[in-house]
Amino acid sequence: MSKTILPSGLRIVTEEVSTSRSAAVGIWANVGSRDESKSVAGASHFLEHLLFKGTERRNALEISSAIEAVGGEMNAFTGQEYTCFYARVIDTDLPLAVDVVTDLITSSTFTAEDVDSERKVVLSEISVRDDDPSDYIHELYLETYYGNSPIGRSVLGTVESINRAPRNSIFNYYKKHYQPENLVVSVAGNIKHKKVVAMIEEALSRDGFLDVPANKHTTRVSNSIKTPGLGKVGLIDRKTEQAHILYGFPGLDRNDERRFALSILASAVGGGMSSRLFQEIREKRGLAYTTYAYPQQFAGTGTLAFYAGCKTDKTAEVLRLMRDISESVMEYGLTLEEISRAKGAVTGGLILGQEDTGSRMSRIGKSELVYGKITSFDEILNKVKAVTPEQVQELARELFSAPATLALVGPFRSTAKFEKVIA
């Protein structure tokens, strides 16, 4: 891996994969829904859409067709703490990909017509989310766990906030956050670092984008965040065939060194078909088709949640099993066999996940943006392998001893009986 910081504060990180015939480029912005006030909820995601609507040199069709015409792919996504625009192409087409992706960042036109047009698209996306309880349950959980805070609000925003978002507010939000010092450009594939730096520096110099004084870039401060939803139940009463359940506990800050033990704990409890959740809920009792556990880590906070979709009349039983599994792991720990399987699953998943240039680009870009450095792949694998059963049990005792938070979507008028189960 190689890294260059330009005078403007822009960071460029690359990973050369000489055996590959592809290359991937991503521009990572240090802004997400966590940076929004309630009045501009959804602005980061709305902005992501608008940057694709047209630039001074390309209209929306020309943006998409430029990459598709060479067999490549291009897209973007917005999270709570960052936004990413990326493209993956044949290595010889990297100059084109860089030109198109940087064009979005430096030269988008933000016309009033485009804002009104894309507003309808975002509102439609909110409707699609609301129609899918297996999707909406995750947002309900974060809302219940974090309360009325930026990290607890939907990345998509609300119908009200999107409807009232004027063009000037979105444009000012863009000008504030899309500054060189808040951006990381990551490239992976059959490339040379010096050539990539020259290519990106030239492309981003349009309209004086890099002609700004550099301030010291910073990662998000990992201050502790209050979680007012501990022990609470969030409910969406809806006529569904299945009940959707998220049962969770406090997790870890993304900078916590125990995050490697957390990955083992999450994998053993609900990471695959051999996990406890799958075996107890699906294999032994046939109560759910899908069940799993997953951690979410942010700056200063995190959570570990168990998911299941089951028949509505089996909800209490599934919840009791989730509670029993967490209590058993807390009291007795995991077996050596479970630890071994989980380590194999985590390390194997990490390795297989780096088989393409897009994944490598994402790893180095996100690492630089979030941590301010890129930890070597071997170092990560060694830290996973070094996790002990005692460390996992100690972590389980800490996390699972806290009051559980519950989110439910299903035909339930009251949460009373479920509160008794998790009490």
C-alpha cells in the first residue's frame, strides 16, 4: 500500500495488484447522516443522488453510459459516517473512471429542476423501504437504541425533511463537507501509485477544487454516546405474515481493540449455519428461515444485535431462545470448537472478501478515512487468530449483562408480553 497527502489535505491511497486486469477507484467523503441536524435529515443521501444528475461536461445519461460503454460499473452509497462514490473498470480504462468520478465531485450543476426530480426518487426509495419490514426493522432498532439522535435517524431522512429540502440547503451542505481535507481517494488494481497520484491531482484540479489551504484532517472523535434505548422496545404494528425481530445489546466503539474478539463472538453466536442462533432456532425447532447476529461499530459507540423472522405466534418463543443463548454464552462462554470455527469463518471471510479490486479499494479507503491509517492485512489476521476464549467470554459478560433493546415489526398492538420476556 502507498499513500500521498496533497497540499490541499486530500489523501490518496493505493494498492497495486499486478496480477489483476481491473482497477477500482473510490472517493470517500467524511460525511454521513450522523452529521445532519433534524431539519436536514437525509441531506447526505439526497446529495449522493444529486451528484449523478449532471455536471458541466456530462448529463446524467452520459455519466452512466461512459462507464457502462467499457463494461465497467459505477455507483455510490451513504452511511451514518461516510459517503462513497466508486467505479470499477478494466485497468486500461482507469483514466476514464477517474475522470468521470472526479467530475461528479468537482463539477455537479445542482439545478433546481434536478433537485425536484430527484426528490421524487428519494421519496420513492423511502416508500420501498417502508414496504419491506425485513429492511425497516434495522432502522427501527437503531431508532429505538439511539433515540432521537443523528445516529438513530434514517440515512434516507423522512418524507417531511426531503419534501422541505431546498436546493440552496443541499448545495451549502455540499460546499461545507466536500472539501479536499475531508476526502480520501482510494485505488486498487493493476496500477502504479505515482501515475495514479498524477492522474487524480490533474482531474481534481478542475475549477480550483484543490486550491484551498489545508487544515489537518481528522477522524471522528470516539467520545461515548448515550443510548437512551437500553431496555426499551420499539414496535411497528403491521399486518405481516412474519414477525421481524431485532434483539440487541451495547457493542464496541470501532476503535476498541476488542473488536477482533467481538467479530469472533458475533460469528459464533450468529454468523452461519453452525452458529448457535441457527442451530437452536432453525435446525432444532424450525422456528425461522433466517436468523443471524451482526455488530455495528461507529465512532464512540456500537451495538450487537440478533435478527430472526418467524411466524407471529412464535415471536415470544424465539425471543426466549435469543435471551437464553446470550445468557448461556455470558455464563459459560463458547466451546473451543465454536471459537475455532468462528476464527476460521472470520479469517476466511476476510481473505475471500479481498479477491477483487473493488473490495481492496474499499478496505484501504475506509481504513484511511475511519482510522487515519491502513492496517496491513496480515496484522488484522494475526489479531483475529490471537483472540482467546477468555477474552470472548469476558466481552460477552460485559455486553450481555446490559439491558436488551428490542425492535419488532408485526401485527402486535402491545409490547407488554415481549417486555416480560426480555426483562
